[in-house]
Amino acid sequence: MTAHAHVEEHFAGSNKLFISIWGWLVALTLIEIFLAYKPMPIHLMLIVLLGLSIIKAALIVAYFMHLKFERLSLILTIVPMLVVCIMLLFVFFPDSFRSAGLRYKFKENPPVAPAPVEEP
Amino acid sequence: MSTEARAGHFPAVDWEGGAFPYRVGHRKLGMWLFIVSDSLTFSALLIGYSYLRASNVWPTPFPFYPSIVFSSVMTFCLLSSSLTMVFGVSASSKGDKAKARKWILATIFFGVAFIVLHLIEWNHLIHEGLRPFYLPEHWVQAFTTTDGVPPSPLFGATFFAITGLHMFHVATGAVYLLVVAARVNKLKHEDIEISGLYWHFVDLVWMFVFPLIYIMSVDVGHHAGL
């Protein structure tokens, strides 16, 4: 038996399991649409929506893309480097708040410059 | 027994790595690596969009109908296409190629439905006057802050770039699956599974595009500034 040299043909997971995953994905999407019309602070909304998206992505990767049933070595090769690279992309993000501060400085002193200046 | 004496059989037997350290073929590993790199492309675009959004006055113009209704139905289409794809791969693993082909064709149907609905949705926005670097005049009026700061015209650029690139992925995925469906009897099970990986990835990207682009841009009446 040359188990180590054999590429797995078996595709784990029953159709019932896949339908229940699909049901979860649809339910989480409906929650997202419901939340869109719930008045809440934009930061909280962003965190909740991203949290739901990450759960949905994890369900798709684990079950539909079958990664849960793959070898740990493959998971460890793919997932951590992706997470680290995406985290590194956020390095530039604080600059967006800075540039907003530069662009809309008059917000701190509201009456200074209303945009349409009309000459009498 | 010394370590040297065991070295002859140690690596392959205990580690079980040998020629297949990941127990997947090189094609499947290649697809996974492509998916990782493409994830970074979409991450960069979505983070760039968030960057622009956080540093500008940003419009939130999407009405319930057509935008949210269309995008929700599109989400449903993509989720269902993932389900049919996984049924196809499952059938193929049992050696039932004819059934696999039927499910793959169902997947293509949902994918094409997604593209058609998305193009109708784009058409609504283009008719309203949205362009990559211009907003419709009534959006500018509605979303200008009390300080007189107009909303960023880059809304269209980020919207068309991100949803457009995603739509391109769906379109190439549909063509890819069409080729797989046509050649299903000649292909190995792993090749069909690889095409499934690509399709699920397209679905996965939409799970981030939909909330960040659509849900976060719903017009709820009160127009906040930044």
C-alpha cells in the first residue's frame, strides 16, 4: 500500500451537509440585508458586516472548497500567509484619516468657508 | 538504534510527505496559489476603496429597488451556483460523469444569471448618470454636507472597478466551466475539483464585495458626512 504517494480521490461531505452550509450562507446574507436598514453607527456596522463576511468566507473555504478535509500542511501553507499579507495592506490605512483631516480642515471651524461663494 | 541508521526510511514513513507533502496534485496546488494571489488583488482593491471612503465625503445612494433587490438576488444566484458546483464535484468523485456535467451546466446557468442581473443593475446606474469619475447631479446635491463639501466623484471609479473585475472573474469562470463540462469524460476527477475551487473563490470574493459596496452604501435617508 503506497498511501503516501496516492492522491486522494474521495470527496468528503454529504449533499445534506452542503445544503445545510448553503442554508447558513443564505441566512447570514439575509441578516446582512436586514442590518443595512438598522440605524447604527457606521463603525459598528462595518465590524458586524465584516465579521459575518469572514464567517461566510470560512464556511465556503472549509466545506465548498474542501480545505477542512485537506492536510494540515496545505492549510498552514495557504492561510497564514494570506492573513499576514492582508494585514500588511492595512499599513497605509491611517493615512486616509490624516488626509481627510487635511482636506476638510474647516470642519473644526465651521463658519469659515461655505463652498458656493456668491458675489453680490 | 542511531539516528543515522533510521534515516533510510524515516522521512517518507513517519512524515508521510515524500513526493506529495500536501497530498494534492501539482495542478490543485497551483490553483490554490493562484487563489491566494487573486485574493490579495481583491483585498488591495477593497482596502483601496475603504481608504478613499474614509478620507472623503462619500455618497450612500443605493435605493432598496433596484440596487439592493438586484444585488441580493445576485448573491442568491452565486450561493446557489456554489451548491450546484459542489454537487457536480461530489458526483464526479463517485465516477458519475454525466451527473457531474448536469450540475456543472446548472452552475453555469446561475453564473450567467448573475452576469445578466449585474449588467441590468449597472445599466440602471449608468442611466442615472453615474460615471467612473462623475456622480449624477442629484446625488451631488443630496450628499453635499452642511459645510458645503461635495461627495467624492470617485464613487463610480471604485464601484465599476471592483464589481467589474469581479464580473470578469464570473465570466471567465463560466467559460472555464463550459470547457470542463464539454470535456468532462476526458478529465480526471481532480481537474473537475480544481475548476470547482476557482468557482467557489469567485463566490467567496462576492461575500466581501456585496456588504462593503452594496450594504454599506444603502440610502437610509439621513445623510452623514464622513
